[in-house]
Amino acid sequence: MSRDNTNNAVTNRLSARPKRLSVAVILSVVFLVLIAIQVLFPEAIATHSPITIDPLAALQPPSREHWFGTDNLGRDLFSRVVHGSAYSVSIGFGATLIALAGGIVFGALAGFGGRWLDQALMRFNDVLMALPSILLALVVVALLGTGLVNTLWAIGIGLIPQFARLVRAEVLVVRNAGYVESAVGFGFSKTAVVCRHVIPNAIHPVFVLATISIGGSILAGSTLSFLKLGPQPPAPEWGLLLSEGRSVIEHAWWLGVFPGIAISLTVLSVTVVGKSLQKRYLQKES
Amino acid sequence: MPLQSILVSLSRRVALGVVVLWFTVTLTFAFLQIVPGDPAALLFGGDEIPTEEQLEEVRRDWGLERPVHEQYLLYIERLVHGDLGRSYQQRTEVATLLYSGVWSTVILAVAGLVLAVVISVPLATLTAGSSTLLRRFAFVFELVTISMPSFWIGIILILVFSFTLNWFPIVALDNPLSLVLPAATIALGLVGQLSQVMRESIERALKEPFILTARSRGLSDGSVRWGHALKHSYIPAATITGTFAGNVLTGVVVTETVFGRPGLGTITVAAITTHDIPLVLGVVIVSAAFFVLVNILVDLSYGLVDKRIGSSV
Amino acid sequence: MAKKKFIVSALAGILVLGGIGVAAPRHAAAEPVSGGEITYGTQTDPVNWNPHQNNQANAFLYLRNIFDTLLEKTENGDFVPSLAESYSVSDDGTVYTFRLRDGVTFHDGEKLDAAAVKLNLDKANETPYSIYAFPNYDSATVVDDRTVEVRLKKPDASFLDSIAYIGWGIISPKSLTEHLNDLPSGGQNLAGTGPFRISSYQKGAQVVLESFDDYNWAPETKAHQGKAYLDKVTYRFLAEPSSRVGALPAQVDVIEGISALDVSKFKDRDGFVYLSNDANGDTFKLSLNAFLSPLDDVRVRQALRDGFDLDALVKSLYRGEIRRAWSHTSPVSPFYDKSLEGAWGNNVENANKLLDEAGWTERDSEGFRVKDGKRLSVRVLYPTQLDREQRSTLLQGISQQLKQNIGLEFIVDLTPSSTYLKEVASGAVHIYPSTWLHSDVRKSLNGLSNGGALATDNKADPSIQPLKDLAAEALATSDNAQRIKIFHELQRKAVIDDVTYIPLLVQAYQIAASNKVNGLGFINQIGSPEGVYDVWVAK
């Protein structure tokens, strides 16, 4: 049980198709850079205020003035999508960071803490993995309530077990490589060894999993929003925009299309980049 | 494979399953303890301020006046007897509520899963180890379906195939055709991962010596792929089936909401919005049990597909 | 000595003023046909199927098929016989005697008799079991097999409203005694005397009702007698508005709850029938907490009321399909004070002046007014599950205008249900958008006379007492002109002087159907969609 299923699954599932740095990867990176600019400087890109209403311009189809059209209060959809990217991206990054932090703590403790601690933590991990992450997310929302921050926790907690397993597996591999024992034997402190050698060596696969998780978290976040269990209006979170647009989709197709494209393209780009990273870093190991 | 080893492996699995369930139950109990506020009011849920009599009823049911460890034992004891408690909002047994939704959900989930397999198997088998146009198409198709939120897929399917083209009804639940679009929504959420994993292992198998032997015996490419390599893709695919069951559940929650179908997903979302905590806990425990069961079944099925692997597990 | 009356209402006469008249004319093109079935796409899966415990106006269309009441309210506001073939009131107004119709049976075969009615009245007045307990109900006595006598603690004009309300629907005594705990979850144990009975119920999906063949006691408010025209009706719960609209006419025959945008798909279109009806009772309005700073200053409340252009918002959102409201009370209510129309709202200049006077003179970096370092900010709590007809969008529009026009921060806090009523009752909420639909006089009066006290403990504040006294007087009086006068006074105080309510929308109900479906309509008492007893399908 040295290399876990998770790791294999990730490797299998996401093994990169393109043989070279393909057009797809380049386009994805460009798109993600655009998204990053939107997140950092929404004002510079948005053509209108995302919240200013204009009843006279309600439900206008895409035009030169309103690139993605307007919603039922006359708000500019393009500007709302641009401002909404910050929500989706922070859900993606935030949830992944929570999972990463939790995973590193649990995984390192398990991998390094001796047989009993390892067994206890990994069985606990099995339990968490046995619970579908959507259930954990729903329980967190049921008990803590909705909102952006709770959404982060709801999604992040569900991802911890994957990271914990992977980190533990990496720790065991590195540990069994022997150089830790010898380093300790040479009088280095265990902590120092862990920090300087174990973690850097384990970081690549974890990094790849994190990239993939960002995409998954964005999807999960938009799903919670769609169920009205995530960030609340008037936040222009993409899932929420779709949820709001749905009731008028027959009259205003653009409200049900552009936010969906925004989610899909972002997740797609993250996935493509993640796969490419994986190919780079993990191929030698598999 | 000797019967004895099957039994040993089965009992190990079951024991682990019991531990997982016990952990889950303990976890939900712990959740209740750490959330601030009067646990009786929390369990009662809903929007209105419960009366003292109503709170008293909750306290009696859950033994809230007793010390924590007694509450815990009471909770376990009740669950062992199959008593999931009462929903105070709906004034009904949680078990009754869940039972009312379980078949509809299972049918939907199975239909979605079957459809996913039906799409993925040919997709993976035909495109493994080749670099045809079909392979390229499959690659793009998988990537796109992975990246689209399934609720969005559902909305588009309804709009196009039900309301505009009128091919598939979604309203008439007695009509089997009403299952098509919801099942497709779930399937499209699974196809990407499933076919990638399968293709991956078929490709690995195609490089194995026994395939070369088969080819040298003059077997056609088709029968090598369909007869030998595909079988080898079962185990990795089945391994993720455990994870898939989770994705299926997510798909079910979303799909039931989008299509307005009855079932556990609808019940869950409603329970959360009405703060019906006993019902939420019931859903968690039942899903965990379901999960454990699926994993045991998947493990056992290894043995049926590949005896070598079965005996070495 | 009691005087006997057949069609008498304590409120008769004045209610005629209310009229209904908004509903499109029922098209009676051909002779009704018996037989057939329909599928009806609806918004609501009832939280609770026990009529004594259900307060969802959108669920009454099912319950009215299954249950009857002792009396029935007409379009004019009169009360006519239903399960009671006659009734009388004692001279002092405290004893009501009901004579029951003969030969009525429940779906489960039980007979309707005085004991069954007494059991129902007692249960319907038992708290916390019932949510429709009548405060002045004292007791019911079985006089003989077909006669029940109800004693009130004191005369109360709103008693007959309760009698005719579906909340006091008569349930089979067998259901009430043997299956009480099963009633909320629906199913076949839920037996009434109505024209349909439950054939099957799937939570979250649909309820199928089948015609009750013995039914032969329709009140005169109905268009026909005998059993229902339809053999079967399937109510399919489609919470998503676009699903209901998209499914008509190919997949469902009738839908209710149609958004303003979608109306044009059905209204005046070939092949469709479209009906809409203003709700009776109260309007959709903001309830202001006059005990919480900064709303404890009446000038701030006035500025808030006049700081936005409601007409423009309503017009852009609802395209003339839903009207803006002028009063706490619905314009179709007999108690509506028409003089409030045009008497308030959209006076930005004066609103700014009022805020200056109140000391909110500084501005912060975001442009909001500030006093003593505190921002002029109010929180509106609106639980998402009550959000329909784009109401949260309307609130966001108001928020935007208030920011631009008068520098007031109007935070619309949309959270899923959870604990909103507790929060409102705790007094920590500035504004609660009230969606309660009070069909009866008592509840309307209770709401009107709260003086802006949302918190439970503020409701005893002495400043509110005069309002409460007025409300009590309106209930006790038998003089309708006096009751109307008090109602007008309370409305004017609540909207103009005290600004404890800011009316927003006249709530309305809509039905659309394929034009082969005939006989659809609305419930007289509250205005929401009616059951399908009179509905028939053209061959």
C-alpha cells in the first residue's frame, strides 16, 4: 500500500495527452492570465458597474454597448461576469488552500508519526473519504449557514482526505528512501530534515493535485451557488448568475449562456494546465 | 479461488465498513455537540420559535438532559435499531421520509451510471492506443464534459430536448422516457473520467505480452481490444467506482433539483433550507451506509472478473 | 332567542365594495363534459397536508379539493351553506348554531355528524397542534346528531371567516383519532368530504387526486352540482418557473404562478387561457422595526419610504402584470383606503432634507451618510425560500436607488430560511419584507397595529397600546362603517405618519392553461387558485 490508489487514479485520470506544449496549453495559460487580470483589476476590464441598475435597459440582447447583454434590472452582464470571476477564483483557490493545509498536516503526521498514529489517522481519513464530499459540504452549510467563506470551508474540508493520502504516500516514499534516517543519524534534527528535504520532494504531485482541485472546487462552488447554498445575491458569482438567469432563459438566452461558458472555460483551462504539469512532473514516477 | 479467502476478505471488508459507519455516526454526533446554541432548538429546526412543549419533546427523544456519554449511547442504540429519529418540521419519521425517496433516486443513479458505461466503453475501447480523428474528438468531448457544471448541462438539455424539440418529457414521471434527460445529465458528468481511466488501462494492457501472443495467433485487432484488453480496464475503473458513487450522488442532488424529480437529493436540499437537522443527519448516515455497501460489492466483484487479483487481495 | 339566517354575514354588504373583477371572464363556450383528466403544474409541494396546520396559500388549491368547510365565502363576501345547511347567531353574538347537511360521508366511509364537527372545531382550536386557533373560541357542544353549538368568549366579527377558511377544513374523525401523526405527510389516511380524494402522493414530485363519486354537496358558489367533472387530476410540483412555462401545453394542461416576463406567451394567444387575480388581504410590503436605530427616528423612516422610485422599478420588472401597492391592505379588500394612492413616495428632495434634519449630514468614502461616525445603514432580512416573482431583485433595485438618491445603505440579506423568524422576533432586524397573506380581519388588524414593533418584547411597549385598542375596537364592533373607519385610520397611520410599513406590490396569482381546459378560477376568500371541482376538458 505504498503508492495509493488516489495517486494512481490521479495519474491515470489526468495523464496528459499532448506530447508537446500544445496549442491547447498555450491558449489555456493565456485564458487564465486574462482571468487573473479580471480578478485583480476588474474595474479596468468591466465596461459598466456590476451593480448599477438601469430599468430602461433591462433584458437587452448582446450589443456593442452591452457585450453579453443585460439582466432583468438592466445590469451589464459582461461586467457582472468580470466581477464574478473573483468569487469563483477565490472559491477555487481558497478551498484548495484549506485542503492543502489540512492535507499536509494530516498526511505529514501520519507519514511521520509512527505506526499507531498513522493507522488512526488513515482510518479516520477512510471515513472522510467514504463520505461523498457533497454531503460534507451540505452538512457544513446546514450547520454554519451560507456565504462565501462557509462555501470555502464546505468544499475545502471535503478535499482534505485526498491531499492527506497523497502527502502521506509521498512522505513514506521519501522516508523509505533512507536518506532521512541517515540525516538524522548524522545529527540533523528531524524537523529540519522534514522541512528541508521531505516536503520539497513530496511537493510536485501535491502541486499537481492542487491545480486539479482548483478546477473541481470552482465547479463545486458554482453547484452550491446554483442550489442557493453558496454566496448570496447580489454577488455576481457565476453559478448564482446562472441560477438567476435560468428563470428567464427562454426570453434572454444570454443570461443562461455566458456565465456557463465562463465557468466551463475556466475549469477547462485549469484542467489542461494541470494535465500538462502532471505530465511534466509525474511521468517519470509512473 | 478458495472459498475461505473470499470469506476472509469479505469479513475484513465488512469489519472496515462497520468502523467507517461508526465513525460517521460519531462524527455527526460530534457536529451536534460543537454547534453553538440550544441543541434542542437546533434539532427542532425550522423558522418558527419552538414552544417549550416542543423543545421538551426533542429533549426527551434525544435524552438531552442526560450526560453526553449517555446521549451518545442512546443515539447509537437508536440507530442500531434502525431508528433515524423524527423530523420535527415534517412531523414524520426520518426513515419514512428517506424511504419515500430512495427508489426514485436509485433508479436515476443506476440509469445514469449505466448510460455512462454504455458511452464510455466503446469510446475508450475504440480510441485506445490510436491517434485517429475519433480519438481527438473523444479527447475534446471528455474535456468539455468534465469542465461543464452538470446543472448547466441539465438546463440546456431541458431547454433543447424537452421544451423546444419536445422529444423527451420531463413532467410525466410514469413515462420511462422522462428518465432519459436526467440520466443523460448524470452520465455526461461521469463519462469524461470513466473513459479516460478505461482507455488508460486498455492501453497498458495492449502492451502486455499476452496481447502480443494473442495477436501472433492471428486474432484481429477488434477481438484483441474487445475480448482481452477491455477486461483489464475493469479493475481501475471499478476502483474509481467508489469515488464515482460520490460523483453520482452529487449528480443526483443537482439533477433532481434541476428536473424537479422526487428523491433523496430533493429531500436533502429541502432539509438544509428548512434547517431540518435530524433529516440532514439521516441522509448522511444512510449515504455513508450505501457507500460502504457499494465499496464492498466492488471489491467482491474483482474476484469475479479476475481470479488472480481476487486471490491476491 | 336566536334568529335564523341563511345567507347572512357579519360583514355583509360592505364586502361588496371589494369586488373581484380582475380575473378574466370565464369562457363558457360549450356545455361542460364529464370525464377525462388533467396534469396541473404547480409551484408548491405542501410542507404539511393537514389543513389545520398548513399556512401556504399556494397549497390551498389541493386542500380545497379534498376538504370542505362548514360555510363558504362568496365573491361578495357573504357566507353561504356548505357542510352546514344553515346557521344562526344569538343576539349577543356569542353563540353560533350550525345545522349540518344530511347524508355527507368522508372519503373513508365515516359519516359527517355533529360529533365529527365538534372534534374538528376543538382540534382546530387546540395549540400548538393547530395554527388556526381562534382566540375567542370557547367551546363546541353537540346538540343533536346534526346540530353543533359554538360558544365564543366574546362577540367577534371575524369568526365566520375562520369557519369558511380552509384552515378549518373538516377532516374525517377516523383520520383525526387514528392517523393524526400521519396527516402532515399526506397519503390516503387524509380523508375529507371534498370532491376529490388522494390517490397517491410522492413527496417532491406529484400528488394524484381521483374523483370522489359520492360527492353531492357542492356549495352554491360552485358552477355545478354532483361529482366533479374530472376523473383524475395530477398536480406535478414544478418549483422552477421556467419548467412550468416550458412544459405547457405539451406536457401539462394547466400551470399556476407565471412570471411577468412569461405572461406574453399565454395572454391573448391562440390555444391558451390566461387568468390573473389580485390577492385579498395584505400587500407585499416592508415591515420596519421602529425600535431599532436608525429607524427609531421617524424622519429616517420617511426618507427611506420616499427615497426611491417604486413605479419605475415595478414597471421595468413586471411590465404592468403586477401593480405597485399604496397601502398595507390589498386594493381588493373592503377595508382598503384609496386615499393613500399618490399620497407618498418618490420624493428624493424631501427625503434628503429629512435626513439632513435628522443629523445624517456627513458622507463616507462610499457616499453613504454618516452621523457620529456611524453609517446610515439598515439590514433587510429576506429568506431565499420566500423569494419569488423577482422580489429579491426588486429589493436590490431599491437598495441601489437608495444609495444613489439619499446615501442610505440598504443591505438585502438573503439567507436560506434557517432562523429568520427568530431573528425578526429578537428585534435585531431593521426591515422584514412581509409576505404573509392575511385573509382574515383579525390578522390584518394585528399586523396593522404593531406600531413597527417587530421584536417580541417591544410589542408590549406602551406607545403601541392606542393602536392595539383601536384594532380591538374594530374587531368587537358590529358596525361596519365604524370598522372601515378604523381600518382607514390604521392604514394611514402605518403608511403615512408612522411609516411602519412601506407597501411595495399588490400580490397577484396567475393561471395559464391550454384552451381545452375550462372552469378554472380563484378562491373567493383569499384570491389564490381554486381547486378543480368545476374544471372540465373539452373533447
